[in-house]
Amino acid sequence: MARSSDKEPEGIMETVKTVVYALAIAAVFRTLFFQPFWIPSGSMKDTLLVGDFLFVNKMAYGYSRYSCPFGVCPIPDRLFGDEPERGDVVVFRHPVSGQDYIKRLIGLPGDKVQVKNGVLFLNGKVQKQEPTDPFTETYEAQGSVGGFPACSNGAVGIGGACEKERAIETLEGGVTHAILNIRNGLGADNTPVFDVPEGHFFFMGDNRDNSIDSRFAQAGGGVGMVPFANLLGRADRVIFSSAGSRMLYYWTWRGDRFFKAIE
């Protein structure tokens, strides 16, 4: 008859195997299908809010070396790669810092992109903006970082209504989405003409005055032009959202954003 002490090592090994198998399955799932992503900043308001949680569709554009954790996939270029479309909301690996960013795809290879007085031009053509109701949020610390939003209606106190001017922008090809403006003349409201090289893409945040994106050179900490290999996937839907500093603070959950489609 086996003693209980003989069974203990076997039980420990079974537990270790279970954990290893679970981690392996999770790694394969994350690499091939969907990668979780939390929204840490307000650069994509009001499409995405601080505290939104989503899964990145990694099948949308195929796979590159960056599809694997730590960029270790032995893929020289891209496998099963479908070209992204203008207007897609994309998670990509920053070409210099290696951090994961999320922005909207504005410029395709061969495009000329420019911003003049806050208005986007693609290949010399103005992209229509229709003013609409302002975006309003509470002036308070947001997310785990605890940053405060910038407001277009001046200084407001804690708990006050913080507004940003909002417009509906229609991109070449017909994609429409909301963009925000804090005030004129800020950030990169006026830029030179950017020529998007082959195999690269130009990204911008929807919160135009609060986004470090392709309008800013990589040498200065910006995003610059992003190679196709750096694209991780497309953001299609918000799964969960919390306005609080901790996910477990259920009273801060935004139920109206659960499973919300990203446009």
C-alpha cells in the first residue's frame, strides 16, 4: 500500500504540468488569435476611454516577429498578411521604444498626409469635418495612472464638466469617426507634408491635441512612420470598461461600453 508521502510528489508534478499546459495554451491563443489590451491614456477619446479593455484581433493582418511575446517569432517579414484599411483602429509596436500603441490608421503607403489649422488633408484633399455636440466628461483622476483630462472650456474644478470640441471626420474611402479638439494652435495642428513610404503607415489619435503619433518624429519621442511588420492587430470591440483606478471597483464600471463596437 502506497503511503501518502509517496503521492505528494506525484500530486505536485501534476499541478506543475497543469500550470505549464495552461500557460502554453494561453501563449498560443495570445500569439495567434487575440491579445488583451488596456487603454492607458486619453489619446483615442472619445472612441476609446481610459480604462477600456479590449482584445486585439491578431488574425486581421497576419503575423510578424512581433506577434510573439518579446518579438521572438522567427518570421522575417509577414505571414498571411492582409493589408489594413484606412480608418482601422490598430495596435502596433512602437518602432523605437518597443511599447504597444493604439491609434487610427490615417495614411497608407504612397499617401501624402498634412494637417493645416487642425484639418486633415490626404493627397491634397481636405477631409471633411462636421461639428457636433461637445464631448463631456467629469474632471477627475482617470485610470490607474490618475491623470486629469484637458478641457476646451477652461479651468474646471474637481467634479466639474470638462468639455472638448467634437467633430465627425470623414476619411477618404468613406470611414467616419469622431475627433476631439482642445483648442486651436496646440500640438501639431499645422504640419509639413508627410510622404508615407512603401511598407509603412501613418497613424493619428482621435483626441488630436492629446496624441503623440505619426505627426511627431521618432527622434523626438514620436511615432513617425510605422512599418507593416510592427502592426499587431485590429481593435474591433471594447469588452469591458472601468472608470476607476482598479478593475474590482465595480461602482466605476461603464456598463454601456461592454461589448461596444469600435468605429
